[in-house]
Amino acid sequence: MNQYLCSIHKQMFIYNLVPMSPKYNICMNCLKLNIKGYCDPLQPVYSLEYNYIYPMICDSCSLSLKRCKWCRLLKRMAHL
């Protein structure tokens, strides 16, 4: 877990979310398939239900961009 978490997403980790997903998701910045899904360890996970939550960007992109990995990245609009 890196140190770049916004005040809103720090509240999520009161519930002790841990990466538990068998599948990976795509990072919105580097487009690599390297983000594990998080789940509450006390909540049962069923194969029919996908109750995982995924961050928007991976840990390495979060460190390089110095941004919260759970927040949505804003698109930069080109000046016309």
C-alpha cells in the first residue's frame, strides 16, 4: 500500500480491505493488466458474485503520478 491516498479513500481502509481477487484489472494509465481486486476478508466471496472493487491505477503509476490510486484520472483536454 502506498502513501498516496486521498482523505475520502482513507475511510475505505477502516474495513481492512485486502487484495484477494483471482483476476486482474487494467490500469487506466499504463494499460497493463496488473491490478488485483480488493475485498473485505470477512465477507464470503462466491464464484457467481463479483464483489471485488478495483483501483483505477496500479501502485507504480500511483507513485509516479503522486495520486490516489482509487480516484478517477481526469482527461486533459487539448486547447483548440
